[in-house]
Amino acid sequence: MSSPWMPRRGGAPDASRLLIERAHEEFVSGNRSDPRVSDVRGIVRDSWRRSVENLVGVEALPPLALDADELERLRLEHPLAGVIDMIRGLLIPGETAESGVVIAVGDAAGRLLWVEGDRHVRTLTGDMGFVPGASWSEDSVGTAAPGTALRLDRSVQIRGAEHFNRLVQPWSCTAAPVHDPETRRILGVIDVTGGDPVVTPQAQLLVDATARAVEGELLLARIRSRAEQPARRAPRRAAAGSVRASLRVLGRDRGQLEVTGDGTETVAELGARHTELLLVLATHPEGVSAERLSELVYGDPAATVTLRAEIVRLRKALERHAPHLVPQSRPYRLGAALESDAHQVLSLLDRGAHRVALAAYRGDVLPASTAPGVEEFRDLVRTALREALMAEASVDVLLAYADTEAGTDDADLLRLCLSMLPARSPKRAALVARIERLDADA
């Protein structure tokens, strides 16, 4: 079956892209009385206004609202989890790789839980943060179909330059909210993102029909469930107020431990050795022996006496700031899961969010540390970032990476950028000069 998203004639926008772009520039610069602004659709102007009032960044990446564990939990618990195959089948009936679009399903808060579809399009849209776990509410990214549809509680189409965020303006999207079939509260949103074919009247009808079909399926599933188990109790909700800890180690010589939960947030600066111990234990959640931990931290498996003394000091420090993390022994392991900003970068790369991952990469992991376990993890993160970007990232993201300390002297990276740039790009000359300088110094 062919994809319904192949280009076809018709469906012209209400105003030219150039007019909308100029209207957008006038609007965000404060000149809202410019005549061109009045030619923009009212639904878009109103959303632009809300975006400005909410201080949405015109070129800001969407915040990553869910870490990997939270994302997995919500995917399992969300009411739309059981109809994802149905949504996929209705919106991409043919080969996913040939669809030319990505489909996304988010929760009622605008957080994307599933993003699937054309691999090439996913790579490109991932660079603007259109990835699982990111918040695409109107308060986060401004005018865009998922967030605006949730805000207005109706299906919405946003064409290219109508997006408030400039990073999103190369794309168009259609989205529709999904409601609880009995209470009518919003459960989530279904979105299709791609080129011009996703903002035709037929596209809006298809996305609307998919949302209604999903609501019907949810109702049928409930009716069947009640008939089979009329006295079944509702499942208990997970306990609120759980404590989370995160360790910041990118571009820092001393870690920063952030603990949130129960309505409080604490930040503690750690010593270099305690940071190394926490990071090594976080990268070995299954636990390690005293000898192995000594080798990973001190470079000497026989340094167990020194290790045990440092563990005692670390336990005392954690009892003040994060008692749930206090290390256990035999084997040595943390008392609870510990995230790090470096692990978050790896998670973003796995989701295809290259631009977001690069923005989150603030430097090497504990650059001054000589602990073997830290050095190993530092190399892993740096290599994963480089290989993922060179394999799948857009040229704009690669050029941004080339301007970082990690990429500035990478001749292979610069040559790849040069090969991807258009023949007449003004950026080619500077790249050629950098490559020639590196070759001369080699």
C-alpha cells in the first residue's frame, strides 16, 4: 500500500512562505502592527502572541522533559500504549522507510512518548529536538501542531514558517488531540510531521479520523474488560514524590550532585575523588568487587585499604545530601539509580536527537581525572558522540560540532562537512583553510 503522504497538487497555504517569514520577523522583533502580520492566519497570530508572553525562545531547543527511565515508565502506563500499532497502521499503511513523514504520539502535557516513521526524516527532525521525551507543549516550543492542538483542544495544521521557533520552520505538521471516550478529558495528541503533503485538507481529515478511531477502540477495550472482569479493582498508582539524583560531570573537574524529590531540591559540590567513585559506580549498576573498584579508581587492584577509607568518607557525605545513594558493599554498588549528564547525552544520541545531544555536551567527562574507569567512560562518550554525528547528523550539526574543542582538529570531520556542503556554500572556504592547516601540521 502506498503512503498517503506522497506529494500531490493542491493544498496551497493561505499566504506565501516569504510573506509569513517576514511577518514572523516583524512580530518577534516587536513590530506587531506591521501589515504583513495581519495576513497571517488568526490561529497562528494568537499562538505567536502566547509564545511571546510565555517567553518561548525563537531558536531554543525543546526541553527534555523525561529521562530514559521516566519515558519507559510512561510508555508502559499511558492509556495510548495499547493502540500504537493501530495509529501506525492508519497513518503509515505502507513501508515506513518510504513514508516521507514521522508520526508522534504525546501525552496530555505535550511530552512526546513515541516518534516513528521515515528514518531520514527522523534524523533531520531529531536535530530540532523532535524526539521521545522532549516537551512539545506550546509553552515549551511555541506554535507547533502538537502543542497548539492540545492548547486549543482541536486539530491544528501549522505550515513551515508559521512555526514560532525558527528551527522548526523547515517542517509542516498536523496534529489532533485524543480524548478519554467517557470523561472527554485529553489523553494525548497524535501528530504527523513532514513536508507540504502533511498540511492538506485530506491530511487533517486522516489525522482527525485516526484520533476518533483510537477513542472508539479505547471504549471497546473498556467494555470488553468490564464484561470479563466486572469486579476488578483499578490498579494502584505509583507513589508520588520519589527522589531522583543526577551527577553533572561534563566539562567539570569536580562533580555536582543534584537531588530532587518530595518538593525539595539540593545541589552539592563534591570532591574530585568522591565524584570519580560515584561516576564509576553509576556506570556499573550491577556492582563491582573491591579489587575491581580499586583498579577503576586508583589504577591499582591492591589499593583496597585506601578505597575502603574513601568509601567511608563518601557514605558520610551522601548521608547528608542523598542518603538513598549510600553505597552498599559485596559487591560495591549504589543504593539507588544515579543519572549523569553524560548518560543523558548517550540517551539523546540513541534517540537520534543529535542537535540536542551536542548542546548538552558541555565538554569531556571530568577532563582532569586520571582514574582508569573515568578515562574509559570519557572516551566512550566522546567516541559515541563523534560516530553518531558523523553517521547520521545534518551538516549544520556537524559544523557546530567542528567548532567545539572535541571537533576543532578533526580533519576527517571537516572533510565530511566539506563533502556535504553545496558547491557554492560560503562556508567551504573556511573549511578548506582549516583542513590545509591541519595537513600542514601533520
